[in-house]
Amino acid sequence: MDLSLFYLFGALTVAASFFVIAQRNPMHSVILLIASFIGLAGLYVLLDAPFTAVTQIIVYAGAIMVLFLFVVMLLNAPREDPPVVDPRRPLLSAGPRRIGGVLSLVFLAEIVWAFSRVPTTAMNDAPGIGDRVSSVAAIGLEIFTTHTFAFEATSVLILVAMVGAVVLARKNL
Amino acid sequence: MPTLNHFLVLSGLLFAIGTAGVFLRRNLITILLSIEIMLNAVNLTFVAVGRHLGTVDGQIITFFVMTVAAAEAAVGLAIVIQLFRLRESLNPDAFTSLKW
């Protein structure tokens, strides 16, 4: 039951992420990434993390992706530009660019190899572990006691990012 | 019941897809989206390992990563808007004036 749900959500996530980078229209990429995040939220529910799942939907699929959608619509550039053909810059032509594809395949092979060396570990099934991990009260307690400094630093970071975004996006910088 | 390895392999796949996007796409917005995919792959690892160890620390780190991702998206998109105003292009190859 859980395993089939895992494969369902995992397939949704991987397929949507793959098509984010496999097609050219940025608008479709953003919509597909939202689908991928919904699959990830399902995986978080399987991992007894309902708080993270809800945050994933609200913050990622809701706020960040809407920001991306706004920018895609604002810039109105539905097509990817054709590659630059400049004889003075041979490294930008199509041939060397394939090295990027080879590099990402090498990276994929390396990750698969690394994970195949990890011994198979069943999820910890100690009684009560699911309740302990999924408790929102426990998360809040940890954030506001042990990780208070990180939390406050994050609020400063958000403030800096907000001011930075406003300043950077002004008409005449 | 899926094992820990299931989740690790899945997040490895997602991370590889994200890096492939950064390497292969010629669109600044798609590159930012690929970075989001990579951040989410790492989040999945954190939550899975946190669940395995029976602590909420993985979810807390995920929470902070999400905030940083939001800040990164806001500033990154502002820079993308400014670059688009400058060159009328989203192609990263159009912005090579700092390149030797």
C-alpha cells in the first residue's frame, strides 16, 4: 500500500521534474514544477511529515511558484532564444554544450553508484516514532527553543531579501 | 513500506535532473527552476533521514531551506527582470561582459 503510493508520488515527481527541463516554454515549466511539488508533498505525508507537506504546498507551490509565474508573464518571453552563433566565442556553440549533457549523465551515474553502496536500510519502525515525528507541537518547540537564533537570522534574511528585491527591480537602477 | 534507500535514490534522481537543467537549458528562469528542483531533492533527503532517526530536526532544516529558497527566488527574479530590461533576452550567453 505505502510502497505503491511511494511509486505513484515518486513517478509524478520525477516525470514532472524531467519535463520541467525537457521542454522550452518557461510557462509550462513552472506549471510542471508545481505538479512536481505536489508529488513531493505526498512523499512528505508518507514520511510522517504533514507539517512539511502543507508548508511545501503553501509556501512553494503557492507563493514561490506564483512569483515565478508573475515574472514569466511579465517578461513575456515564451520561447527560448536560439543559441548564440559567434565565431569569436567557439565555446558557446552547440558542440561544447553537449559536454554539459555528458557531465550531467556522469553525475547521475556517480549518484546511482554512491547510493548502490549504501546498505539497504528499512525505515525505523519503533512504536510511537511516527507520532513523535509528525507532531507540529514538537517542531514548534524545537524551532522556538533550540533553533531560536537560526529563526531570528532567517527573519533578518527575509527582510534583506525583500529590500534587495525592491531595490533591484526598480525602473532605473 | 518503502525503505530509506528508496527515498535516497529518488532524491538523487531529482538532484541529477536539477543539475542537468542548469547545465543544459539556455533560459535564466528555467535555470532558477532547476535550482529549486535541487533544493527540493535535498529537502527530501533531510526529511527521510530525519524520519529514520526519529527526530524532527530534518523537518526543521527543511523549513529553513524553504525560507532561504524564497529569499533566493525573490532576489534572483529581480535580477532576471533587470537583466531582461538591459538586453531584451533571457539567454545566459547574452551576459558575458564580465567574462574574460
